[in-house]
Amino acid sequence: MRDDNTRNTIIFVVCAVLLLLLYQMFVIDPQAKRRQAELARQAPPAAAAQRGNVTGPQVPQVVNRQQAVAASPRVPIDTPALSGSLSLRGARIDDLYLDQYRQTVAKGSPAVELLRPEGAEYPWFAEIGWVGQNVPGLPNAQTVWTLAQGSKLAPGQPVVLTYANGQGLTFTRRIAVDERYMFSVTDTVANTSGQPITLAPYGTVQRQGVPADLGKNQIVHEGAIGWLDGKLRQVKYGKWRKDGGGPAYTSSSGWLGITDKYWLAALIPGQGKQVTGQFRRTEALGQTVLDANFVGQPRIIPAGGQASETTHVFAGAKQVPVLRDYEKTLGITHFDNAVDWGNFWFLTRPIFQFLEFIHRYVGAFGLAILALTVVVRAIFFPLANKQYESLTKMKKVQPQMEELRKRYKDDPAKQQQELLALYQREKVNPLAGCLPLLLQIPVFYALYKVLTVTIEMRHAPFLGFIQDLSARDPTTIWNLFGLIPWDPASLPLVGAFLNGPLHLGIVVILYGVTMYLTTAMSPPAGDPIQQKIFQFMPLMFTFIMAPFAVGLLIYWTWSNVLTLLQQYVIMRRFKVDNPIDQIIRKFTGKPKPVA
């Protein structure tokens, strides 16, 4: 009966894994592809973006990006980090590329696109201005500004735009940009209308429609984000589109915007000035408009007077050192919270800081991960040492335990009593092996978070064949890790399996081997069924871990190697036979030493 149970358990586990793989391939993956294709076919018309008296254009059809850029007069933007243009219609920042980042690791891959103008598919842009009740002629998205100074927006080369509404109001906008990702927009309005007016500054970062591939990763926040009213405010794209962005927040310092995994477009109102910030969702011409905006306090501009307001616009990559530098130099509250540190921020932040510190000296984040592993293992060394000593003692007394189980197989109570007595005599704690592993799980998750959300890990190379520590292992066993020049994914029927759940790279195979050895060094479970399950676990975890970031696999594999070394030394000290010595004896032909 026991053999039947063992066989049935193994059959059940194998069948369950196969069913999950088949369901992933024939149900989930086809549904996701159909959904993405359907969304891609939808042509999102431009929306009417309204904020006070500001109304966006209504474009009847979507055009390609080049046509949308060419539809309005522009001022080129050229910095070491950014390229693109500023639209004179609406004075929007709506055409930006991140020149220091590429879409893929492939040679010649185009630069990452950040912002795109209205009229193209999925517009994403920033707009600054004034709102006011019963004030005619305020500039809006249709207003064409005049370039009064400068010919190109670059570091040290600001541009000045002007607009006169013909009713006594003259608007002047000075736009400057630094060498990284920060724009400074200073708006001045001069009132020569002969009567006082009341205006309030406003800003908006707006997306009209969201690409289908965004907002799918549950571990990374993508959507509305900001520090308002003393708290981090976040709304994911899915909830934002479905339920709206939530209430308005009154804040005297902070920022708000729209973020993707690695990129951010955000507004920073004048710090210390009270504003009302909100994440809104509106529908216009069948298109969902997502809008992160703020409105400042109204101010009275007397006849013959003028008022000015400076707003900063961040548009770029979420580099942690850059965000922290802006925190200090511009006084932006908690700006590095634009990076999604997660609930384990007290671990993810120090882990990132450590990796960044080591990277300064070794020049490779892969080596920094190896160094982090050594530090973590050193912290847990005393506890792990007791764990492995206990496991070694358990393995050493295994023959005595088997003898007690046979002797008292018909008397479970007596068997348990004798086993406890054996544990006490040999000073064995059967539960000691769990605690160190449980303590490392938060570290493992925090490193996973760091590898996933920090742009410093994106496209970070290591060991030549690894070009991106944040992506899965690019090699696969099915073409002998690149020795055979063909792509297994191209095979009919089975290609999706080989490139999906059965994709096994060299690093994950090394992980599986090291996990097998660490499992083999542990004492076997008393129940035969449990023994079979434990023997199957290294193989099962190899497939589970295969899709994870290769940087995470490097950490865990190296941790397993250090564990093996520690276990091996302890087992040799207690003169307990182990799998490593068994493998060595097979190759050398030496006999097993007598205990």
C-alpha cells in the first residue's frame, strides 16, 4: 500500500505540473495575444483634455508619430540625455526620446521613447498654464505661441515664448532644461486690461489611452503616482481606468505624475505653495484620458500688474541617484519614492544602496550581487552553522532512527518517545533547519524587487553572455546554450513550450544542480512519500525559477554554493558521508572510509 501511495503521489505531481503548462500554453497565452491584438487594432482618437478654461484639440483620426510631430511648429530639444522637440501649439513638452537608453540589448536598437504628441497613438505629454473663471482669451492647447528668444532648448540655452490675447493680457513663458531630465517652466502674465483678474497656475501630465503591455506586472507599480498631503499616492493603470483616480489632495509640498516601470513624467509645483492635486479619468471621443494635474491658489493680478509662477517638469528615467540629487537641490519631498520600493522598503533600499556602492568599485552589478550574497551569508552564518550541525547530526543518527522505527513500528507512541530520547542524547533539533531559510525569504524577495524596479539593473551585463540582469537567462539548453545556431521557439507546436515554461538557461540549470546537492546533504524524511517529494523538489523549483531575473538566479545559485561549502565542512568534521565525497569516489575509485 505504501508503494502504491508513493507512485500515486508522484503521478499526481507530474500530472499537475503538465496541466499547468498546458493551460498556460493553450489558454492563457492565446487569450493574452488576442487581447493585445484587439487593443492594438483600436485606433484611439485624440481626446478633449479640459482643465478650467483649457481645452485640448479634437483630432478626428490617429496619424503616425512623425505626422503628429509635424502638425505643429516646434523648437528642438537637445541635451546629453534627451532629444525631441517642444510644441509651439499649446507650448507642450510632448516629444521626447531618452538617448542614453535603448529599447532592447540588440545592437542598433532605437532609443526609448518617452513622450509623444496628441494626434499619435497613445499620446503622453506635459502642459503648464493658467486657469481662471470669467477670464477670456487664456492660452489653451490650440494656442500657437511665438518663439521670442532662442532657437533650440538645451542646457544653458533656454527659450522664451510669448502670447498676447488681444484683450490686455500678455503671457511670457521661459523654459529651461538641465543636462539630465528636469525642465524649469516660468510663466509670467502681465495685465494691461484695465481691470483686476484672478488666475491660478495649473499643470497636467496626461495620457490618452495606455498601451496593452503596461500595467500587467503585479510587482511593479505603473500608473498615477505622487507625494501629496504628506503621503505617497499611487493608483495603478487598471484601477485608474476602471474606478477613476480618487479624491483631490491639498498639499503645500510634493509632486505628481504618471509612471511606467522605469520612466516618469511628473510635475513639481513650487515647494511651499499650497496646491490641489488630483488623478482624474475622463472620457472623450471614445478614448480614456488619464490626467495627473494640480491647481494652485488663485491670485488677484491688479490692472497694470503681473504675476509669475515656476513649475518644474521631470521627464526621464528613474535613476535613484538622480532623483535623490533633485530632492536635495530643488527641495522635492520624497522624490525617490517614484521608484516602487514596495512593502519591504526597509530591505530593498539598503540592498540597492549596497549594490550601488559595490558597483562603484567593481564596475559590474553581477559582481555586486555576488558580494551581497557573501554579506547575507555572513550575517546568517552563526544561525546557519547551528542548522547544518543539527542536520548533520540528524543524518549521522539516521541508521539508529530507522532501527527504532522498525523496532516499534506497531507502537507509534513508544516509537515517538524513543526518537525524542535519541534527539536529546545526540543534541539534535529536528526543527533547526527551517529558521535560517525562512529568514532569508524577505531578503530574496527584496532583491527580486530591486532587480525588477531599479533601472540601474536594466540592461546591466555580466559574464559576457548575460546582457540584462533584470531579464531571464538568455541561453537555453535546447540549442546547447547557443552552440547550435537556431531558435527553439521557431519549432511548430513545441516552440512555445521550449521558449516558455520549458526554457532552461545555463544559470537556472546550475541553480537546480546546487539545490539538488544541498537537498541531498540533508537527512531523508522518515516517510517514503515525503522522501520522493523532497527528491522531486529540485527539479520542480528549477522550472519555477527559470522565468525569474537572471540576477536573482545568480544570487540564489551562489548562495547554494556557499551553503554547500559550509555543509561539506561540517559533515567532514562530524565524519558523515555526503554526496560530494560520493561523487569524488566515483571518479577516483577510492573506497568509502570506515566510520
